[in-house]
Amino acid sequence: MILADLIKGLKTKSVNGKLDMEIDGVAYDSRKTRQGVLFVCIEGTVADGHKYISDAIENGTRAFLVQKPVEVPEGITVIEIEDTRYGLAFVSDAFFGHPSEKLNLIGITGTKGKTTTTYMVKSILEAASHKIGLIGTVSNLIGQEILYTSRTTPESYDLQSLFNDMVEKEVDTTVMEVSSQGLELHRVAKCDFDVGVFTNFSRDHIGPKEHATLEEYFNAKAKLFNMCKQAVINIDNEHGRKMAELARCRVYTYGLGENADIRATDIIKKTAYTYFKLTTPWGNTEIETNLQGEFNISNALAAIGSCCLIPGITLEHVRAGLARVNVPGRMEAVTTGGNYSVLIDYAHTPDSLEKVLSTVKEFAHGRVVSLFGCGGDRDRGKRPEMGAISGNIADFTVITSDNPRTEEPERIINDIEVGIQKTNGKYVKITDRRQAIKFALENALDGDIIILAGKGHETYQQFKDNTIHFDEREVVAELIEELKEAGRR
């Protein structure tokens, strides 16, 4: 592709050098540069691509997209623009031939429920024989092919490359989680969203490496609804109602209130399933799903609304898809072989922890045992909140580590303890998460439900000096075997 065509329509501050050269690749990592590649210099929090221009030149690169003045040898083309993060999205979309325009693209944003909703959408659309692409926290999928994922929303070049792979493999619809960072850092710029979904909003992702304030976090989410053709928005909370007012597209609302376009009534909650009557602009029906909890009814309504905006999807497809949906790391049951249960869930915010514990409390026949920690280098304010929530709802709490990152685990645990001490809740502190799970298992009583909260689908723990493999499914299985051999279960 000719460089001039690649940047056509991109607002530039200056252009120095030839634009008639052939470009056969785009890179934002200097280690992937070579002759024929356009190197986009991203200024990040850790590294600045502008500092690696000389390395790229040594690799044979002759074209650069920058956002500040740089000095280069004669014969090198430099295009300066305002923001190279947006520039990377622009040229990546053009390089791959605008692949998102060839897909039905559904983008889902919100504090919680994104992953579950994407899997619900996938299940509904597969019931209608669509070949689905999925991009999210747990994994990226092309049909049944599982791909590695390192972040919720990939960098724009990787995202456009993934869209292109999906198009080539005859995917017709893609559903993706759209993170606030993905929106703020232009990772999804130039994506052609057919449907945008807003699940909910609560305190999360506030910190020195994320968003400075709740307002900044909300405004980042709002960017999606300037980009999509139609929106499906939860109006059960004030932030959703505000988002519906801000959206610059046709909005379909959902919720449990009678004012919502898509709503659930006559809800019945059982141990094995949830039932509700569904009212929509496309007709009414009855829904059963094996996912429990009112929050999953909300997620189902989001999925229903977004799927019904895809041509050819009927309420029969909705019924079939929701009846068999499975979401890794969300209220995921683990086999114990005993008279107690273990559930793994990603709940890692005050709101999500409260919802999971309250839901389990509704159908538990024994104690509800809550085991959780909080992430390091993240919002400290939510730690005592989560301690208080667990103390008030659970019958027993095991406070432990999540991903301490650069913080001392004990400091995080002490922050959580401040909240639980204000309740009458019984608890114990065990810093090592494996040992904490072992304690919960060997002290389980008949009928107990142990909730391992915070890790969910994650298979690692992050510490100051290293990251270790830590899959709670494996950990539980290993510990149960150890306890059996020791005659303690």
C-alpha cells in the first residue's frame, strides 16, 4: 500500500519526506520494524516510541508517524500528527481494508457484566447458526478457535489485525468488551460499531495508572455512544439514564423497571436456574437460564437487546442461546466430591462482591463463606467497603491476597480489615491465597458454599518481583487431593 493512501484523511501537522513509498506493514514496537514498515511512535507511560527511531532506522524503516518533532537523517519520511495513538488506529484500519465494516460489530462497556454479556451474545447468535468472533477479558475467539489475550481491549493495530483474521475466516458477527482504557487510548478508534451496550457503572479503575476520577472514568465509557449506530443501555441506575441522554444514536433501554424497552418481570430464582418473563419491542416470551442472580438477568437483557438488533435474530434464538450459556470464571462451580460447594467468580469490586454474595445467600442451605482480597496499586477506597460487605452478608470471611502487585499484601489485607471490623462478621486473615483456600476447604461444613472471589478466569497472581501461575480450578483440585491423602476431608 502506498504511504499517501495509508494516511489519506488523517489530519497532519507536518510532512517531511516522500509519500509515494510502498508500505507493507505497520508497527508500534521498534523490535518489529524492518524495510517497508511504517513505525508509529507511541508515547506511553513506560516507554516512548520516539526514543527508538534510530533502532527502527537501523532495521531498515524509512517512514515514521510521530506526535512531536524529531531529528532524522536525509531520506527518512516523518509525518507529525496530534496524537499517534489515534494515528495508529487510523492507519491500522486503512492497512487492513476497514475490516470492522465487514462485520456486525457489538461493543459492550460498563464496570461489570461485560464478559458475561459477551458470552450470552455469543450463545444466542450461535443458536442462530452465526459464526462468532469474541474479544474480551477471558480470551479472544474466532468461532471455536481460542486465541491468546493480554488485555480486555487489544491495542488498535492488534485489534484491526484480529478483525481482519475474523473476516478471512468467515466470521459474520463480532462481540467485544470495550474497556474505558480502550476508549480513552483510542484502541477502538475507527471501529464501525453497529451496536453499543452500556451495562452499569460503579467505582473501579480509579488510580495513578488508570482514571483520576469517577467523572473521567464515566466520560471514557461515554465515548462508545458517539461511535455506534444503535445503543442498548441499562437505565436501572442514574448513570445509565445519563448515558442514554448523552448517546448520539438510537437508544433501546433495558432494566427491571416498567419504563425500560426491554424488561424482565415475574422473576423466579432457583438453585439450578433463573426464570423470567421477557418484554421487548420485538415481542414477548419466557426465559430460563442456568446463570443465577438478578445481575445476570440484567446481563441477559443487554444480550437480548443487542442480538435482536442483528438481522434475522428471533426470540426463539434468544431462548435457545440463554438456556445453554456458560461463562468461565463467573459463578463457575468446581467439583469437590464433598457435601459442600466451591464457586469461582471474578467479583473484585464492592458492587460485584455484594451481588455475588447476596445471590448465593438466596439459595445456600449452609454457610456462605467468602474468600477474597483486593488488587494492589488500585483504588484503596474500595478495600474497607468490600470488607464491610463481606462481613455483613457472608457467614464467614477469609481475607487474603488477590494481585498485590507492588504493594505489601499485608497492607492491603489490613485495609480490608478496617471495613469488616465495623460489622459482626466472623473472619480470619491468611496472606497466602493457596493457604487461605486450603483453610476454607478443610474447615468446610456440610451445605457450605465457598466463594473464591476476585480471580475468576485469571490463571496468575502478580507480585512485586514476579508473576506466578495460579489457576484456582487447579488449586482447589490439588488441595482436595492433598486433604484426602492426609485424611482431613
